[in-house]
Amino acid sequence: MKTTTSLLQDKYGPLMTLDALAETLNRSSQGLRVSLLTQSDLSTTINLTKRKIGRRVYFKTDGIAKIIDGETLFNG
């Protein structure tokens, strides 16, 4: 049985775009973007996985998998 991390990495690689994250969370891209600007435990935890490369924003796939699995105490 595959883990959440391996499933997401097989599909998206080590970094996820905002669109990929929205698809994974079954949200619209614009709705997710607005949600990540609010002050909540979930948005703070997801934003810890955020990485900027140039002007593009990505999210660490392994961090998102941990969040999905309920491991909310995430360290970078």
C-alpha cells in the first residue's frame, strides 16, 4: 500500500503548484488562494510548506502529505 507522500510525489513531484494543491484539496484555485491569506491553523500550517522560486510559489509535497495525514506539527 502506498503512502500519501508517495502518491502525491508520483503525481506532482517534490513541489506542488497552487493549482495542484487546490486539486488535491478539492478546492478552487482562487478560493484556496484567499483561504491561505486568512489567519487559521490550517492556512498557517500549509503556508509553512510554501517555497518561492523566482516569482512562482510552490508547496512541498511531503509537507502537504503530512498535513493530509494529520501530522500538523510540521517543521519546515
